[in-house]
Amino acid sequence: MRFWGLTDPGNVRAQNQDYYLIERLGKTSMVAVVCDGMGGAKSGNVASKIAAEAFLSEVDRAIKPDMPVEKAESALREAVLIANAAVYENAQLSEEMNGMGTTLVAALVLGKTGIIVNVGDSRAYLLNQSGVQCITTDHSFVEMMVQRGELSREQAKSYPGKNLITRAVGTEETVQADVFRIPLQSGDNLLLCSDGLSNLLADQELLFEVVHGARKEDCCSRLLEIAKKRGAPDNVTSVLISFS
């Protein structure tokens, strides 16, 4: 198991409101989290950093490499609630921070099991020789319209207001996270990313770069380069976890 991460403000924004952390928890366990501060919201960069650090701190405290998967899932839900409380409480301290929030997507690897948790529209993908699968479902108005059959996936890519999210960490006193459990095996790759990347690259492009591209250790840099060539109007963050 190897992992890499990279974040960049992109071509347009002066400030990077994305934030990520990666930590190895044991020989066969690790955790990674990506947060994207709400675009346009006050202190989005503060929200993403607070959320990621609070989440990881609780994971460090609660997760044991040999714990049952069900307990680990509950611990991740609790870690999201703690991150939410940390952001929400800080948002009440000043007018400048009032209303700040962030997305959150995280992956916990326990041996051959991966547990994914998400709030908002930052994503987690599983990529291997069989193809690419987006594990998470965006919490966004556009995704709701796609689910109801009002928009196709292709239409959703250019729909106005596609970045309006329906859930965020820190904007309310509590939040509900989605949790997914996936089996992992040799040849699998997990990609966590902010929408600054997923909005610009198609799933098949992600698959090519991650699975069929050159060296894994350069993959995040290659993905960023593609995003920048396409304008990179938003911050771009990716974390790659590779199993071999």
C-alpha cells in the first residue's frame, strides 16, 4: 500500500480553500481526508483545515487496526460529527467566519477493507483493470436532478449552479455523512479528490492516468497538469492510494 497527495490553487483563485491529510495507522491500515472549503464562503480555507484536522484527530483516537469494521464505520461517522462541531463552533466566533463550511471525503483502509465517508461533492473513486467506479454520491442539487431523471449525466456537467451542494460540514449544528464499505485487493486504487478535479476530467480519463498511466508516484501531478491545461478555475486536490 502506497499513497500520495497534492493540492494546488489552480489557475484562477488566489487562495487555496482545499486541504488534505494522510496518515498511516499501521502496517496495513491508513486514513486520508480531503476537504474543500465552500467556494465563495467566508473563511473556506479555515473551515477545510479545521474539519480535516478534527476528523483525523478523532480517527487517531478511536480507530484500532484490528477493530471490527462495523465499529470503524461508527467511529468515522462520529469523526465527521466532531469535525462538523469544530467548524460550526469556530464559525460562531466572528462575523468573518460566520457561514463557513466545507465538503469532506475520507478513506479508511483496514487491511483488505476500505471504508469511505463523504459529505458534499468531493469524491472517492475505485479504479482498477476492470474499470472505474465513483463510490460516493454528490450531495448537490444537480445530483438530485440526475437521480430524479430531470438531467442526464452529460447535461449535469454544464448545468448552471452545478456546484451548489445540499450538505456541508460546519454550516449546521449537525450533519449526516454517507458511509460505504468496499473490499480491496491487489491492483486496486482509491482516488479522493475535490470537484476542482472531477469537474474537469471524465471518469475514463481518471482511469487511464491512474491505472494505465506512467509511474503512480507522478499520478497526482499528471492529473493536476491536465486540470491546469483545461483552465483549472477551482482549487485542485487529489489523494491516490494504490494497492499492489
